[in-house]
Amino acid sequence: MASAPVVSIPSPLLLLPLRIEGLVKRFGELTAVNGVTLELKSGECLGLLGPNGAGKSTLIRSIVGRVIPDAGTVSVFGERADSAGARMALGWVPQELALYPKLTCRENLESFGEYHGLRRGALKTAVAWCLAWAALTDRAQEPVKNLSGGMKRRLNMAAGLIHRPKLILMDEPTVGVDPQSRNRIFEMIENLRDEGISMIYTTHYMEEAERLCDRIAIIDHGRIIALGTRDELVRNAFASRSEVLARFASADDSVAAWVKQRGGLYENGMAQFTIDHATEIAGLLDAATKAGHELADISLRKPNLESVFLHLTGRELRD
Amino acid sequence: MIFAIVRTALIGLRRDRGALALSFILPIAFFTIFAVIFGGRRDTTPKVSLLVVDEDHSVASERLIQGLEREGSLSVKKRPAPKQGVEQPNYTAATAEAAVKAGAAPVALIIPHGFGENPISFGRADQDRPTIQLLKDSSDMVAPQVIAGLLQKVAMTAMPDIMAEQGSKYMDEYAGGFTPEQRKRIDAGLEALRKRKSAESSGQQTALADPNRGMPIALTSRDVVGENKDNPMVSFYAAAIGVMFLLFTASSAGGSLLDEAESGTLDRVLSSRVTMGTLLGGKLCFCSLLAFAQLVLMFIWAWLVFKLDFIPHIPGFVVMGLSTAFAVGAFGMVLASICRTRAQLGPLSTLVILIMSSIGGSMFPRFLMPEAMQKAGLLTINAWAIDGFTKVFWRDEPVSHLWPQVLVLLGVGVVLCAVARRLARRWEYS
């Protein structure tokens, strides 16, 4: 009896836009990425939030295949990170303005389109789409060197999308951009989200992560120290508690020691305490007065991602 | 305040290795090269190669040749170098001419049959008297003059008895004792000399243009290479200067790799379907095409303005141009791959290209250099390219004769490409 033909059905895990397992990358003594494991769901926007030097860019470059990991694996839609299939599925917006300054916007997009194998009609359509998406159609013939910083950023993003990838990696796309241009960039990214494109978005601005990302991975010293939605991260770190922020009249070492003794965090002249009920503030004020520390300012707030980062690492996000 | 400005500038200079090299190493390197070439060290003074054909085999011709051989500034060859250990026959007039045409030597001296009977002419190059022939390659403007002068000197020093004997013969022939008739003849001679002097003063060119005038040995010279060329050195300089600037262009074009690496564009390109090999291949094509276009422009300019015989030599030009452009393009790739930044590339390429150009013959002809420097020049792209273009435009050699130059240039290009590919691995991944 002849055996039935074997039909290969891809595992749902393999079809994940991105799957990273135990990724390690060292540069000499420095471990830039230290055992990162991560999965990105289809259509999801995952934020990588961390301070400068946390390992975000190295992680992104590992996904793009520009960094050879010392350990671990990266697969893009089930294919190895530096494979031809992964390159076609991936779009990368690097942190640098990786453009040809003497070429026009259109010429830049055409060049990168051709590098991705686009030709003739497909290329023309893709260039037109990118110019429209980046709101640069009327500047198509302008050399890049003549564009404003915000326009260059938008073109930099468009160049990473010219081949209409299914997974986009954006490495701090708003660095050095004025607020108006930043809002324009947010709108562009939200358009992509609406189209169901999967995205990884690195930033050290918590407000960007909160606005754009479905889930957020907090990364520090090459490790993912927390992963979840914004609310999950806050809830896991603080439960229902609130934060008290206090600034003292003097900022000497005795204040820092007293804050630490009371279970708070002291950073850049600002003390942070976590409380379960607002009534606890009175006790805190009394204790400070008794210890001889004059309060200059005090406020109560609901914890945010910055609080979570400070809580988890003992450092501020912009350190 | 001035001290602070000076100190700041000095720190900047100390940390800019390229500027340091340009300031201190390049001048010393160039001084050394020029000192070796023109410094007059006895052991490195260039010798003029001279091919000698003795058709006379007389005592006079042999003594003349021996005299020439004793001259320290000449390298006299009567036969080609042995081939595979087999001695070659002596040069004949035909083989010597062919050798000069092929560039084996700039000058050949043919001592004709019958020379020994009347070796000394005292300025008369008679039709019926056998005269030494000097076959020359006029691209070397120095060697024929040197040899013509040395020939007269050797005649005076190596054949004094023959000169005396010949002098008395002339005395018999023209004087025959100082009779009234002799006096008349001497007076007539003096009158002729006066007329000659007068004609010289008025700038007339008649028989006075005779280069043998007043010389003991009569000599006729003939260009055997480039005899029909309007402007003998144009092809040389078109190639020489062209190749030097090609090297600069290629290094600059190759530098775009460094610009792209510094701006992050290279990373983005390599994250697409473009591999490092493809990228280098593309850059090499660009550099080579640019270099070839530059050569085309240079030679067309030389054709239009300096009457270079371009059209009949187009096939040879294309072969040499493409080979040179390929080698030069690969050279640009290697330079860019060696350097870490554009700032490093500038001084390094200037240093390397100027040294290559000076010893490779782009600044002055290699035949003027000492033998060791001429050989060192063969390590450069310049020398092989210039040799090839000289074959095409100066010696009118067919394309098939260009194989050594083409082979070397293509070989160098392939090796440099392999080196560049190897060095470019640092850009592939981190």
C-alpha cells in the first residue's frame, strides 16, 4: 500500500514574526546582549525601552543579521536572521541617517528599492508609496542634504520600508527631532500599525513607548528585566501603590542615607517613596522633620514606565 | 593665549596621523626617491644602453668599440642576452634596428663596412665614404646626444695614431707642400671658413646644419621609432599623467565605501539583498569605468590639441585602457578597505600614489632613472601601464604584443581585488 504524501505544516511558533532565544553578544569584556529571549506576535508593536548603552541597538542589529551572536538564535518568520528570506521580510530603520546625501529623495528610495530586488513598475509604485507615507512627495527631487532634520528622519524611515516588509525594526527613529516632526513620525508609525505590520521600536523616551507600543520590554545592561503591557509593568512593579516624590531643601549625603533608610530611592536630589495609601504621606513628612530634613516640594503620582524603570534598576531612564 | 593656540594645534597634529605623515614622512620619502634618482651616487648613475653592430671588423672599428666599452656611462651590447642559456648571435643592422624599435635600447650604432679605411672625416660626411649610422628612439632625447658626443671623444682618445695617420693623409691630399698653389688652397679654405662664420651669424641653415662639422668621425643619425610622429612625448605624458590621476580618482571613488560605513549607509545596504561581494564588485565597476572614462578624455584631448595619433591606435588603447582601469579600480578598493576612516584615506593615498608615480615613471621617464630604480618601478601599476601605452602609441606595436602589460595589470587587479575582499570582511558583521 502506497504511503500517503507527507504534507509539511509549519509550526505556529515558526510563523512568529520574530523569535529570539538566549541571545548573547559580547564585545571584548562588555556583554552588550546577555541572554535575551523574546517573541513578537503578528501585528504587534513591541517597545524596547532602555537607557543609552543598554543593548537595544545591538539587539536590533542581531535581528537584522549585522551582528553575529556569540550564543542563541534569532528567527524571522521561521528563517535564520541573516538569510535571504529574513532580509526580504525585514525592514530596518537604523538610528543613523543612513542615506546618500547627494542623491534626491526619489533617487535614494530607488537605490534602496533596487538593493531589495525591486524593479520597474514595482519599484515605481513602492517609491511613490514611500514618498506619500513620509509626506515627501513634493520634495521628491530635493537632494537629501537640503532637507530639514525631520524630513531626513522621515526619509530614513521610508527607505527602510521601500520593499514593504512584514516586520519593521525602528531604532530610535525620533532622535534629534523637534516635537512637531516627532508627532508626524508617530502618525506614520500608527499608520503602519493600522496596516497590521509587526514592529519593534526602540526608544529611551517612555512617552513614545506608552503611546505606540502594545507591549514593552525594559532592557538594561543587555538583559530584559521586565516585559508586558504598560499596565502590567506598572502593576507588577507597584501593584495598587502610588509614588511620592519629595525634594529636600538640602541635598547632602545625610538626606540620601535617610531616604534609603525609609525604603525609598534617591536620585539627582529627588526622593521617591512607594506608598499604599495617601494617608501615609503625613507620617513621611513627620519623620523627615524629626530627622532634620526640610522638605522643599512634595507630590503624589501614579507610577509610570519611568517609575518602573527606576524601581527595577535604581537608575533613571535617561542616565 | 598664543601659546594655548599653538599647543592646541600641536595636539591636533599629533593625534592626526595622516597630517603627521604628510608633514614629515612624505617629504622625506620624496627627498629620498629624488636623491636616489638624481643624487649622482656613483653606483647608481644610470648607464645608457648602446647596441653596436660591427660590419667592418677592422682594427679601427674594433678599437672604437673597445673605447666605447671602456666608457663608464655606457652599457655596450653587441648581442642580445642569452635565451635559456643559449648565446645569441651578434646584432646585425636589421636586428639592432628591431631591438631599438622594441625598446631594448634607445640607440644602436652601425659601423659600416669600409669604415676602417677612412675612419676620420674631420667633419666631412661624403657620399662615397662609409659613415657610422646612429639609429635612435627619439622618445629618449638624452641618450642619442650622449652617444654622439662620446663617440667623438672615444675617437680622439682611443685612436690617436689613426687620427695622426689620417691627418697626414689629408695633408698629402690637400696641401702637398706649401707651394703657391697650397697657399691659394689654404686661403680659399680660410675664405670658406669666414663665409661659414658669416652665415652662422645671420642664422642661415645651409650646409652648416651638418652635425658632423668639426667632428673627427662623421655620423648620420636616423629615428627608427616615432619617425613620423608630430609630437614625440605626448603619448608618454598622456599615459604617465593619466595613470597618476587615475590612481587619485580611484582612491577617492573607493573612499565612498568609507563614507557609507561612517554614515551607517553601508550597514543598511548590507542588510538588504546586497552582499559584500556584490557591493565591492559594484564599486570596482564604478571605479574602473570612471578611470577608463578619464583615460578616454585625456587621450582625446591629446589627439585634438596635441595631434596624438589616436584613431589608428584605438584597439590598443581600449585594451590598455581597460586593463589599466581595472588595476587602478582594484587599487582604490584596497586603499579604502585598509583605511578605517576617510580622514586616514586622504594622506595614505597621497603618500602611496605619489611614491608609485615617482618610481613608476609618471613624473619623469623611467629610462632616466638608475637601473635599480627602473626595476623597482616595475612594482607599480604606473610603469606597466605607461609601458603598454608607449608600445601602442609610440612603437606602433600590434595589440598582440601587449600581453605582458595586460597580463600583469589584470593579475595585479585580481590580487588587489582578493586583498580588498579579505579586508572588507570587517564591514560584513560585527
